[in-house]
Amino acid sequence: MLLFISSIFYFSNNIILATTIDTKEVSSEFINNINNIFNSNEKIAYLTFDDGPSPSVTPKILDILKEENIKATFFVIGKKVEEYPEIVNRAYKEGHYIANHGYSHNNSILYKNVKSFIQEIQKTDLAIGNAIGVNAYSSHVFRFPNGFMSNVYKDKKNEYVKLLPNIDYTYIDWNALSELPTT
């Protein structure tokens, strides 16, 4: 079990992400906030977890986050959401954002064709919605398995990333802010 912890994607005011949960379209404000993370002079640590939920790890993480009063974003895998919906529901009820990391985390399925790529996202949204009790759920944020910048299936990623706005999605990579600060 590999769990990535990276330093991106929790907005300090909590409202930006929460207001998009019940909508079918992603707002321009939401997209701008994601795209402008690099332009901020504010020093914020963004905490995300990928590849879960895991029954042996995620509850422990949630306990620590709750104890420290910290919110995070969980980029979840749809098939694991179906296996452990109660963990996703707990994370959601405790105020964490649940984002999309694909259904299978299997590159040969995800990048098989356009239809398969879109189905992986939609199937994950359905699983998340079922777990948290939100009809027509869409996180509007996708994280490519293995990272967008990885050379694995690079040509397909470059092609498919252009499809995300068509389904009211954007993406953020796990290493998007990995450059060292200059000050």
C-alpha cells in the first residue's frame, strides 16, 4: 500500500470547495483558485492523501487530523470507496474534501480510450456520492494516477486532460507545488 502525502490543495477558508459539492458545474472561481495557487504570496501548507481509502491507514490519519483540527483533501480510488464507504463518509462528515483519483488506478483501463477515461471519473463520482449520501456528486477535481507529469502514458494524459473541462473538471498534480520557495 503506497500512500502519497503531498503539500497541496486545501483552501484556508473551507468555503470554496464546499460550495461546489452540490452543483453540477464547476464555478470559474473554483477553477481560478486552483490555477492561481502558484500566484499566492500566502504561505499555506496544503495536505492531500492519495490512493485510499485504506482500512489500516486512513482511520489513523483521520484520528490525527481530527485531534489537530486539520482539514485535508483525500483523492480516492472508486473501487476502494465501494469497499470502504464508511471511511469516506467519516472523512466527509469531519469536513475533509473528497476528490477523484479514478476508479481502478489501472493505467491500461484508464487510458484505454476516451470513453474509458470518462467512465473511470464518473464511476468514482458515483461511488463517492453513494458513500457520502450526495446525489449526482462531482468533486470537479481529478488527480491523475502516477501524476500528470509522469512519463507513464504521457501522450494519453496530454490528450485526455483537454477533456476535463467538458465534464466540469480540472486537475491538480501531487507534485504541483514541489519547487522550493525562493524566500
